[in-house]
Amino acid sequence: MSVTKRRVSRKEFLRLGGTGLAGAALLGTAGCQPKVRQSSGGGGGAGQKGPIRLAVVPKAVGFAFWEQVRIGAECAASKHEDVQVQWDGVTSETDVSGQVNLLQNFITQGVDGLVYAATDAKVLYQVTKQALDQGLVIVNIDSGTDPQPKQVPVVATDNVAAAARITKLMAKRLGKEGGKIAFIPFQPGTETNDTRTEGFKNVLKQNPQLDLVATQSSESNQNTALQVTNDILTAHPDLNAIYAANEPGVLGAAEAVRQAGESGKILIYGWDTASDEVKAVKDGVVVALVAQNPFRMGYDGVNEAVKKIRGGESVELKSIDTGATMITKDNVNEPEVQALLHPSCKNPPL
Amino acid sequence: MSSTATTEERAGGTLRERLSGVISQLAAAGALIVVFVFLSIASPVFLSADNLYNIGVQTSYTAVIAIGVTLVIITAGIDLSVGSVAALSGVVGVVLMAKAGVPVVLAILGGILVGAACGLVNGLLVSVAGLNPFIATLGMLSVARGMVYIPTNAKSVFGVPDSFRLLGQGVIGSIPIPIIVVAVVAVAGYVVLARTKLGRYAYAMGSNREAARLSGIPIRRYLTVVYVISGALAGFGGMIASSQVASGQPNFGIGLELDAIAAAVIGGASLFGGQGTVVGTLIGAFLIALIRNGSVLLDVNIYYQQVIIGVVIWVAVLWDQYRRRRLAVSE
Amino acid sequence: MSSPETKTPVVRFRNVSKAFPGVLAVDSVDLDILPGEIHVVAGENGAGKSTLMKLLSQVERPSGGEVEISGEPVEFHGPRYAQSLGVAMVYQEFALASHLSIAENLFMGREPGRFGFVNRRAESEEARGLLERVGLRTDPDRMVSSLAVAEQQRLEIAKTLAIDAKVVIMDEPTATLAEREIEDLFGVIRDLTSGGIAILYISHRLDEIFRIADRVTVMRDGKIVDTLPVGDLDEDKLVRLMVGRDIENLYPKTEVEIGDVVLRAEGITRANVLKDCSFEVRSGEILGFAGLVGAGRTELARAVFGADRMDSGTVELEGRELNIMNPQDAIEAGIGYLTEDRKSEGLALQLGVDQNITLAHVPTRFGFINLVEERRIARRRRDELNIRTPSIRRSVQVLSGGNQQKVVVAKWLETRARVLFFDEPARGIDVGAKAEMFGLIEDLAKEGRGIVIISSYLPELLNMCDRILVMHEGEVAGLIPRAEFSEERVMALATGIEEAA
């Protein structure tokens, strides 16, 4: 990964308001792939003509999912004139105050827009409000705020619908007799977790033959997921299926089932598409995965923000469902799925 | 004055002394037994071989790491960095075997060495630079976590050879390898504490740093070694955890230092130094694991588990203090 | 002073007892403390003096009997309540917050002012008045950490004035003071009593009991043996009452053949602390270090021992020049140093008697501690030094001061030290244990070791030493041979009145 140093114009530097912030800004950009742009005057009229600086902030940096958001965001930026994306995030999705601080730093730095995923719907609403007051354009990706201001669109997977779809797959596979099911959420209280729970439970309600016998959080930690699944298997040796709401949960559950010698017998359904998850699908340990389109979240998120900044007040943005694909052994090698799993600007999953 | 203690007195004293040593772990052991009995009744599968196996395996890395932390706590220090160091070591070890093609055993050693190196930095900061152990290891907590995120971008590292799974998942006969590993580390830890100068000096430094120095103990050297051991065991724990999930997890071990410290404290270690045993720490680690395991078997919400563990820490330490005070007063 | 019998007692203990599991620490005590009297409570460690004081200051709840203050029986509500009734305690280890000012310490918990704000001016003014009364002329805004030990003690006494105490308990208040400071302290105490405050004074030191007491109560095994006006006592009688039998000789000095020089220190210098100090100790000789607190006695011993760095100077042991960088080097060469403060510098309190004895010289075999050998050593030393402990594995914190001191001695004997520095070896230990300790030191000298005793209590040095080296402001002020010993001579050198010859 190449790192390009961002040059800061004098005017821009003054706007940063001091060396501390300048330091923070430089640190913030290190490790990303920002575009080098010279500042050449501001915009005017209805929309801004000059260069646009957008901060794109995931819930946490690092995870495969957010990496693809980054690729999508940078891809979108590269297709516009004078749009520069600054990518930065906290290291843990639970670090709400860290994200608040980070976003406030970006607001202080005077970026033109924020494209971000809220780690906490209620808390981050305050930041959104503050940014709107200062005239910034905001687009939420993946997770929005509560309340969601009408001028702030959400570019995200419809988690409830996707969760319902995969749970229906499970119900279909288990048939009329149904069976015992375990659920591994990752962070009760977060929007993503709770919407994925909602869709799942909705389908359970319609299918009383599905018996939810255990709910244990993985805390987004694979070792924890492994341990709780081990224990669930002990408590319920006749378990039929597991629904895991994110990557560490799926991988931990898959590991536990594999170790118990129950591969293919205990059916695993889950979310996300880390390489070992996809491999587990190919190996038959995991039956199906919900693949979101994080590339498109980043891509559409940046595009929407640019549209509004360039177009001015008159432009009204709408929320976008970026869709979900159920990945199974049958479709995993198809080109569209491969594009989704390994997105790039050359081969975008759009 | 020539009232030399009679033989009876001496024998009685020794017996009492032995008892008081055992009693110091009774609080934790008692709680362990209570939880064990409760779970045996509450859950039909609790006593199954599979479940006991699981508990053993689940405790393994926490126990290994907690033994190192106990050694540090005995010197009146603290090691907050073990969770981060375990993650760094685990990832480096996995990268070595999965990406660099280093043989598994050497890669595991590599991971342990990384932990030891972090421990060395901690040790030098504490003993030579004179930083407070809390500060020195708090810094390392952040540095090591950052160092594991930088190259991995916080992404898990996959692709380990199957033989690596043996460390965390294998069995010899019917005994899980991670349990054998814990037993070996525990016995070694016990011997170090009870039968080597290092152990003796750890207690002495923790009990009274200045008295130890004036007794000619090379404080800096031994203190540094203590942190190196803690780091190395954190690294080893990280390798075990990586083996259990067959991948390197940059997010592994967040908050693990608290589990390790809790295990040591529940087991009778004093944060003021001079007290702590391997057996006590093992009991503490198993108690925490039992609570976690039982909570899942009974399908208790994970957040309640945290409350329960916190309460257990309070009770164990309060009981321990009460016991010590009584002992001191009755003298 | 008027006849004490006519006044209402400030404090009256009526059949007061305190039982701890297995011990009756205070056993049916009846005792009256009269206003304006200095009442010394004497007795060996464990006699129950401190527990009795804790019952009065309500740190401990009596198991039986009644305590009256100013004629009123009092209920038990804890130390704060006792304070409000006028019972104040000056602790041996001061209870001061060193990062706060004198005034802030004086009024801690009772700050003048309203609505949670502290009226600093009122605080300062009131503080000045209180400090005046205890002879502490200093700025109330000074940080307590900048005060000398004796000044901190004055501050503790001023705190008792601040709460209008009727009775002030002092637990060995002179333990950390030099001779001149003790005299000043006694002056302050007498001033307090002239205002009607009663002083309950706990002490081991026989000489000061006779200097300060009006009446003396002797305790033994939790019971009061006798309460007498000080005029009815002499030193022998007092010791007999305390120990319960005759102590033949407190300072068992005998003739020992003095041999060759064991340790020679020359030109020891340490910036601002020690200036060009030289001395030598011969085999079989006991050398005393005398001087006021801060004269550099401890510092000189610590420099020779490598506990503190020296800037220049040489140390020779049996003719061999040593390069001592740290205590480890000194111990290897054969020098031992028994610190002044056993608890903070001498013992690893949580470790066992055996582990403390071998701490400076752990017996090992194949890299492992040889536990059998360790216990053998510990038992041998216990028998040799008559260390009274229920078990050699018992942690040293439960031992009495005298026995703790013996454990420290045992530790240094294990290092085969040729020279031993004893820094205040008799501080905080019983009369009986003291005699034993000096007997032990005498034996060590007899075996051909060189001994240095540092003490602030002159009779110890005058009785035990062959020569006394007197220090003054970091320099050697003079060296007095036994034939010329006199208290006046030592004091003259120590205070700088007499210049070194």
C-alpha cells in the first residue's frame, strides 16, 4: 500500500488553526491513499466549483468490509474532478467517543462533507447536527443516526430485509420439522446488530418450528465466538443450525463446528465475506452468507455527497439500498459474486 | 531470656503456617467449588467430558498469560500490556508461518520472542528509566496494539498450516494439548516462584523494594527479567489463542489484561506486591472461565457475566482482606 | 503542682478489657488520668499499652468495662467521636498529607469557611497562633513535605490544639528525634500541661521517663502492674516492674581483644552531605557514630555500604581496596548494614523468618533454592540468636520489634560479613530485647568482627563502644577513645562548640 503525503496549502493550513490540528490532520491522512490536489480557490453560487474535500469515516478501520468501503469511496472520488477523500477511523467499532472526536476534528478542519457510518445512532446524531449547522453535506453509509435528518441520506444494506432472506433460506432447508437454532449476535444495542436480529426474529415468528435455544454474543471477537459456540454445542448437542450476525461470529462458529466434527450437520448461516468465511462456504461448513456491497456504499456515498456539494441547496438526496446477495456453494464462483467479493475500481460490483 | 520454643510449639506453628498458606487460596477455591456444584445441578451437560474439555481449553491462554501477570504483580508491579502483546505475538507468529513459510514450531517461538521483546521494553522502562509500571505497560498496551494494526490494517490473517492447530486444538491420548501446556507452564511457574532466586527476589522486591536492594539483590536485572517473562507468556498465550481459531487476530485480547489481573487477584495476589501464587491464579482463571461457560450453558446474557465476574472479584478480595486482618489481629 | 487526688480525672478507665481472638490484650484495667499531668505508660512490647490507647481514642471497641471522659461515661462511635470529646493522638508515624500546606493539614476536615469554600486567610491566621504555641515559627503556607521530622511532629501536636484536646496521647514521640530536639519537645509538652491538658505518654526509654513523667503506670501482659509517682521509682525498679524480673546488665560490655584494622574508609565525600570523612574499625572493636540528626552518620554508613553513591573516597577491607558501586558489591566484600528503619528498609515483611534470614545469601543447589538447607540455616540462627517465633516460616511482620531486629542480624551473619554497621539497633524494641541485642553485638565483636553502632541515644554509645566518632554537619568532628568518654565531650563536638582536635 503506497502512502502519499498530502500537501497542505498555506490557506488551508491557516484554516487548520494551529499545529496541533495540523498534526492531527497529517496523522489522520497517513496510511491512506489520498489524492494530491492543489487548492485553487473556493466555490460560489448554488454549488461549489472548486476542489472538494470529503472525510470518509467507517465504524472502524481495518476490517475487510470497511476496506471495501474505502476502495469504493476512492474509486468514486477518482471519477470526479477535484474530489479528494480523506479516510480515517477508530480501531474499534465500540469506540463511540473516539469516532465523535474524529468527526469533530474533520469538521474543525473544514472538510466539505462527511461520509460516515455511525457507531452509535443517538450519540452521532449530535455530530451530524453540528456538521449540518456548519453547512457540511452529510451522507451516512451502512448505519445512520437516530433521528435521521431528512437531508441526510443513508446508503446501506437493508439489514432487516437481508436478515429475513437468509433466515428464510434456513427455514426452507430445515423443512417442516424445523429444529433448534442458536444465534450469535455481536454487539446488542448497535443498529447493525439489532436490525440483523430483527429480520431474523421476524422470520422465526412466522416459523414456530424453528426453536431458538441460545443467544450468546461474540463481542466481535473470534476467540469468544469459538468459546460460546463450543459451550452452546455442549448445552445443546442436538442443535441444527446457527445464525451468526457478523464475521468473527461466523468464523468462530465455523471453527467450533469443525472441531466438533459436525461440519455440514450443523448448518451455519451468517453475515460478511472474509476470505475464510468464503472458504468455509466452499468447504461446506457454512451454508450461506449475506454479502453486502460495501464497495457500493463507499462509491454511492461519495457520489451522493459530491452531487449535493456541486449541485447546491436544490439537490435533494434519497436513501439508497445497496442490496444484499446470498452467497452459497452454488453461486460462489460466478463472476458477479467474485466482483462483489473482490471489488476494484476496474471491476466494480455495480 | 532463654525460653526456646518447644518442639510442640514448633510443630504446631509449622502446621498453622502451612494452613494459612492454603487458606489464602481458600476464598477463590471455595467460590470455584460453589460455582462448580451449582452448575453441576443447574445444567445437565455441565459435567460432560466434552464440556470440561471445553472449559480447560478455553481457560488455557488466559491461564498462561495470568501466570506471567502474577509474577509481575508479586513484584508490586502490573502488566496492562498483555492483551495487546498477545495479539501482536499471535499475528506475528501466524504471519511467519502463513506468509513467510517459517516452520510452525519456529514461528511459535517467533511469536513468543516478540512477546518477550515487548516485555523487555516494559522491564527496561520500569527498572532503568524508572517509569511507574502502570504507565510503562499502559504505553505498551497502546504501542503493541498499534503495531499489530499497522501492517494488518486490523484484518485477520488466515492461511495457517493445519499442524499449527495442534497447539490450541490437539489432543495427546485424551488430554487436550492446551491443558498440557497450561500444566507445564504452571509447574514451571510454581518452581520459579518457590524454588529459584528469581521467585524469591520477586516476593522480596514486592514486599520491600528497599530492603531487597540493601540485601544486595540486583533489582534492575531481576525486575527486567520478570517483565520479559510476562511478555513471553503473553506471546505464548497469543499463539495458543491464534491456534484455536487458526488465524491471527489483530483484535484479540482487548480487555484480556483485566481477566489476567482478575485471575491473579481472585487467586490471592496483592496489587501491593509480595503476595500471589500460581495455584491461586489458576483457580482464579478457572473460576472466570467457569462463570463464562456456565453463563452460556444457562444462556445468560453476556453482560450479566461481566457483572458476575466483577462481583466475584470484590467478594474474593474482600474475603482475603478480612482473613488477613483477622490473622494479623490474632497475633 | 497541686495534689492530683483532688481533681476530677480527665480520663477514667473502669475495669476496661479488650480481647482479640486468642489474646486478652487489655485485662481489667482501672486507671485515672488527671488534668495537667504527664502520665507515662511504660511496658514492653505487647504489654497492652498501645491497645489501651486505642480504646481511649476509639480506634478499637472495648470488650468490657467503661471509659469515662471528664466524669461522663462515653459511648463508642469511633475515632472522630473521640476527637470531638477532646481525645487527640499524636501518631508515631505522622498522619500528615505531605503535599498540602501546614495550615491545610491543621484544619483538615474542619476547614474554616462557608459553602464549601475555604477561607484561606482565616486558616493562615489561626494556624499561626497554634504554631506559636508549639514553638514552630514558620509560614503556615509551607508544604509539609519541606518540614523536618521534628517540625512535622510539632505540627501533629498543633493539630491536637486545633481540636481543643483535653488529653493528648503520644506514642513514643522521641523515637525519631535527636537529643536537642527531645529537650525542645519536652518544653512544649510541659507548656501544654500548664494549660490543663493531660498527656498520656508511651515510652520505652527509661531516661526520658524520669525526665518527663509526673506519674508512671507500668503494664505487663495486658494488666496494670502499678501506678506510681515518678519520685517513688528508680531505673532498676522500673525495669523490674516492666520485665517482671531483674535485668542484670543493660549494656553487657566486656573486654575484647582488639586486633588489626578490618575496614578503613578514607576521604568519603558526597556533595552536600559528607565532606572528607575518614575512619577505621578494628577487629573486635565497637566504634560508635554519634551526632545530631542530619549530621551525616547514617549517610556515611550508607555511602561505605554502597547504598548511596559517593563522589570520592576509598574503602579498604582487610587491606584490600574495594570498588563498591552498590550494596551487592559491599555484601560480597564482607560489609553489612542494618538499617535504622527495619520495616521500610530492613525486612521483607510478608516473607517468612527463614526467607528473610537467607535473603542476602540464598542457598542454592543446581540453580534451585535448597529449601532443606534454608530451613536448617534458619533453625540454627533462630536457636543461636534466640529468635522467638512460633515457626521459622511465619511471616516476620507478626514478630515483635526485638525479634525482627534479630532476624535482620541473622541475615547479615549469613553473609559472613566482616564489618557490621548497626544503625539505631535498639530503636523501638523492649528493654529486655535491648539488653539481648547489645549482648549479641558484643558477641559479634568477640568473634573478631568490626562493629559500628550509630545511635542518637548517648548512653548506648558510652556504654557499648571502644571509641566514639562524633560527626557534625557532614564532617568528622572528633574521635574519642573510651578512656575519655563523657556525655559533655560528645555533645560539644556534635554541636560544633568544640572544634576537632
